[in-house]
Amino acid sequence: MKKSISLTLKVWRQAGSTEKGSFETYAVKDISTDMSFLEMLDVLNEDLTREGKPPIAFDHDCREGICGMCGAVVNGRPHGPEKGTTLCQLHMRHFSDNDELVIEPWRSRAFPVVKDLVVDRSPLERIIIAGGYISVNTGSAPEANSLPVPQEAAEKAMDAAACIGCGACVAACPNGSAMLFTSAKISHLALLPQGRPEAARRAIGMVQEMDRLGFGNCSNITECQVECPKEVSISNIARLNREFMKAWLAADEK
């Protein structure tokens, strides 16, 4: 039997990056527990549109937990209360009738608010541009076994590559650090033979760009790992530190 709930929502509204924002309270009724969180926001926006009020701006794309576009802080938790779940995959059955939900954008100096729940996450893209790739000659596909990869390394690389770049780690960190994101992007290439030739340049370039963009320092609070919807491990941060130190020492010797 389909169940419906009613909720009180306190949503951060902000017209633009230079405007002052505040929370506004809305009541939503008869929300199906089969809905996702974003579908619930769609229902609220339909009500606001009918009333002639501006709808709430929020990021989304695939709504399948893959693209990393969605994201908001729900009652102090990035992507909401469910472990290993993106906001678009969070269903309303995890909430109770008459719950009060406080919904706000990612909070970080490096992520300025664009409007309402939308923030500018392009700094993550600039970290990727600084070195999150490999340079190879194009041509036909190489023989699959020409570069043997140990199974353990392949699995760790795949676990790191699961990062979708949503920015929840930055929002969860008291320092607004992007170390989990950056370490995941460095790790999944550093663990594979294709990524080793540019490992030193990659580590230095991405870390320096991360610092330049205004992200905070990692102080091992580990909230990033707890709130990551893909459960990326902080062991990648330790690998990033090793890669960076090796690259820095090698550069000093030259």
C-alpha cells in the first residue's frame, strides 16, 4: 500500500552569489514515500510555480547516482542521512510523517552559491585540468595483456575511480578540504601503469591547484569518508601524500 507523508521544509533561498540568503519555510503534503528527494523538490516547485513564486534552484542531471550533479545538505548531512547514497537516490521512505528538514547548499569558500541550492563546483574541474588525465598517443586499442596489472592494484584503482566529483567531501569537511576528491583522482591513475609516467607532475600540479583555489587543509576528521556517496576511502589521502612527497623530493634533487 502506498504511503504518503507531510513535511516541513526549511530551504535556503539566495538570489545570487552577491545577495544575502535566508531560510524560507514550506509545507509539503501527500508526498509519496516512493519518491526520491529530488522528486519531492519537484512537487514543491510545482506548487510554488502555481502560486506565482520562484521555484527552488537545485542541481541535477542523471538522477541515477552517477553524474555527481545533485547535492544539498539535509539536516546537516551532505546528501542526507543514508550512507552511500546520493541525494537523487535518497527516497522519502527514509523520513517520517511531520518531519522537519533543513535543506541548504554545500558550504565552502571554494564553492560560492550561484542560486538557492546551486553552488559553483567548477573548482573541482580545474583540479582535474591540472593533471587528472594521462597523455597517450592515439591509435588502435592495445593488447589487453600487454600491461599486466596486479588484481589488488586494479581493485584499488577502481574503488578510487568510483568518485563522481559531487563535492560532498568538501561540504562535510570542517575545513572545506578537497583532499578526498583529489586523492581519488590521483590514486586511480597512480595505481595503474598507464598513469606512472606522469605521476610526479600530476601530484604536484593537482595539489598546488587545489590549494590555489582556496580549499582548506585536511586534518583527518574523516567526515569526508563517512559522507561520500560512493564510500571512497581516506586511504587514498595517504597515497596522495606519498605521491606528493616523492614528487617534491625528486624535484628538489634536480
